[in-house]
Amino acid sequence: MRTTLPRWSPAVLLLLLLVPGAGCPAPERCEQDSECGDAVCARNGECLPASRVREVQVRWTIRGLAASADTCAAVEPVSLQFQADPKDALKYDPIVCSAGLFTIDKLPSRMTQVRLEGNGVGALVSIPPNGQVMADLK
């Protein structure tokens, strides 16, 4: 049995040889920007245009009090989830509650909410355009 390979025009072959990544789609999952061609590797592992990711800072309090070792002791462990919807989400679990701050760069812009949950407390907050989120875990 003889296998026949597709015939490519010389122009297509030259393009594939001279242009790095030509003919190769971005990977399904990435770990670093260099794997994404002209795009960036978002923190959820997908290649996206830089215009479709953003930096977000989440600050929180516990029942109206500043996050600290004392105020967090009763509510730990605490998890943080960025989401477009519950099925399209990026979760960090556990986070350091007493820090009172979590910063992420390259979050997909479609993720417009932050969910914080701890032992008996929680908050679901929309991410404003400036990326500065304030949540009170109640």
C-alpha cells in the first residue's frame, strides 16, 4: 500500500518555513506568554489577546473588620474565585485571608465577578472597570 502525501504549493511551504508559528494554532493550554504568539497567556491557561485580559486587585474585610490573623481565624480556610459564570471560573483555594489583598494580572476580561468564601462567610462582588474590588465577607 502506498501513502500519498498532500501536495503543497511552494509559496505555502515557504510561508510555513519562514514565519514562526505559521500554520500552528495557539495551544489549548499555556503556561507562559511565549507559547501564545502575539497573544498572552492568561492566568487560567488560555491564550488571549492582551486587550482581553486585565489586572484585578481584590481587598476584603471580615464582617466589617480589617483582615488579620484574629479576624480570619474563625473563617479560614478562605477561597477566592474569579468567574464569568460558575462553570467558567478560576479558583484559588486556599488564599491567605490575613493579607486582605489578592492581586492577579492577566485575568480574562470576561470574568466579571469575584466570589470569596470562608467558614460561614462569603461575598459575591462585580469587578468594576478599574479592576479594584472591595468585598466584606459576612
